[in-house]
Amino acid sequence: RPKQEKEYPSFFQMAKNLTGSIIDYVSDGMKNVDDKEQERRLEICKGCDKYDSQQNRCIECGCYLSLKTRMQSGGCPLNPPKW
């Protein structure tokens, strides 16, 4: 069976997700987590079936995880969230 292409949300949905993340980040005072917490979050993402290792992105929301896991206001988009 051929491997399926990873399908990200539509461009519009990813733009909406990004806008919401930026609003949350700015509203939170643009605070970042420390390196240890970012690594903890990223390790959780790497173990998830929604993780795209080639692009270091979440297939569910389309976010680049090197950025999203750094933001204090960032969060996993799954329900329930993994972090």
C-alpha cells in the first residue's frame, strides 16, 4: 500500500490558526517557555501521529513546532491536547 501524502489544513485555515496564535502570544505578553519546557513539548509532538518530521510541523494545525512549542501561550490543537 503506498504511503499517503500528509494533508495539512487549507491555506485559509492555517492562516486563521496562525492569526489566533499570534493574538494569543501578544495578549500573553509575548512570553516564551524555557528550553527544557520547549524540548518536553517537542518530544511529545515527535511521538504523535500528526507530527511531520520532514518539516517539523503539526499536520493538525499546520504550525511549525520550533515556534509553537516555544510560545508560553502555544498549545496542542488536538482534543484533548497532549500538552
